[in-house]
Amino acid sequence: MTAEFQSSAPLSTRFAVQGKRALVTGGSKGIGAEAAIVLAQAGADVAIVGRDEAGLAETAARITAAGRRCISIVADMGSVAGPQAAADAALAAFGGIDILVNNAGIARIAPLLELSADAWDETMAVNMRAPFLLARALAPAMIAQRSGKIINVSSQAGAVALDGHGAYCTSKGGLNLLTKVMALEWGAHNIQVNGVAPTVILTPMGAKVWGDPAKSAPMLAKIPLGRFGQPVEVADLILFLASPASDLITGETILIDGGYTAI
């Protein structure tokens, strides 16, 4: 049966996730932490996943301060077992997941001639394999309830080449195509799957990679808006894609890059 658009729903409901259950990977800091907090502020209970227990605790405190339930799950997204363990823990705690945000990611920066096989494999495991494994683990419950939102955090590096980012660009480009296949295969079950593709965001990882003015200046010169992004700007887009307001959008990866790819 085709899902029906609830045109009579008020604006406040269409852009909210009240009572939904979300799982956010990489929830201890940066975009993941901000996304988890924004989803909680919009009414969701949130499971956060990461390896940094102290960081998870800090995010959890902000979620509970917003009046929502939070569980912290320590799991390694770079392993084969980690995504399944995270899914099992979230399902046991919440009984189901309505929103999955595949945010955990790493960047191993090196020219291709200096890039090790281990760095390549680690990047693919975290940035591409983990979203596949976690979505695969949670999709059956979404199919059973005939609703779900999956948001994969990609990068502008999945759309354009960046020097020294061979493994990272490849992993994010692959994630963009994985997003389309998920949307194609699960759309009949009223599951929307989309990606967000930010430019440089001033997270701890972003600041580490782009903190040197000699490196950041040429990148900033290519961004028409002339600045890097903040985590909350990506989190707000994630909230839109998690909300009923985006129910007709699926299979897309939305660039949030200050116009970088418009040039």
C-alpha cells in the first residue's frame, strides 16, 4: 500500500520528531553529538554510539536535560561486530528505531602514493561498511512497522576530489551510491534514505585537518559564502530529513557546502 501524505498535519508536527526513537553513531562529539541533541530537542529519544565513554556521557547529559531518554552504547564501528552490537542494544532498549543517523567517520589523509593499505581498509570499514551493516541490522524492524528514516552523513568529498583524500573521497562516494540503493530497495516499505554532504565543519576532526591557515585559506577561497560550517547547521538538515516534512525525499545526498560545488 502506498503511504499517504498527511497534508492536514500542523507545521509544528511536520518539522518535529516527537516520540520517535533515534540511533546516532559517532555521538560523543562533533556532528553526531549535535545531531543527537537537536533530535532530542525536537522530541526524540536517542541512542548514541561511540567509543569515547566520557564524550557519550556529556552528550547524554544534554539529551536528558532536554527531557528525553538517552542510552549510551560503546561500540567500535570499524569492526564487523560493532554495528550489530549497537543495533541489538538499541532495539533492546527502545523496542525499535525510527531514525538512524550513520554519522561515525574517520579521515586518513595522505597522498595516494603514501596511503597504506591499512589506512584504506580502516577508512572503508568505518565510513562505508558500518553504515551498511547498521542499516541492514535495523531495516527489518523498520520494514515491519512500515516506516523509517535513514540519514547517512557523507561529505562534499564524495562529490569532488580533494588532494590527499583518496580513501576518504572514495568512501564517501561509495556511501552516496549505497544511499541510493537503500532508497531503491526499501522505498516500498515507506523508508526514506538520504545523505547529507557537508563542506568542512568545525568539529574537532575538522579543526585538526583544516586548522592550519596555509591549508584552510585555499579551501575557503573556493567557498562562495567564505566560511566553514558549524555542527548545528548539519544537525538541522538531519532533523529535516528525519521529520515528516521530508517524506517525499529519498535517495538524495544533499550538499551543505556554502556553494563549493556550485563553482
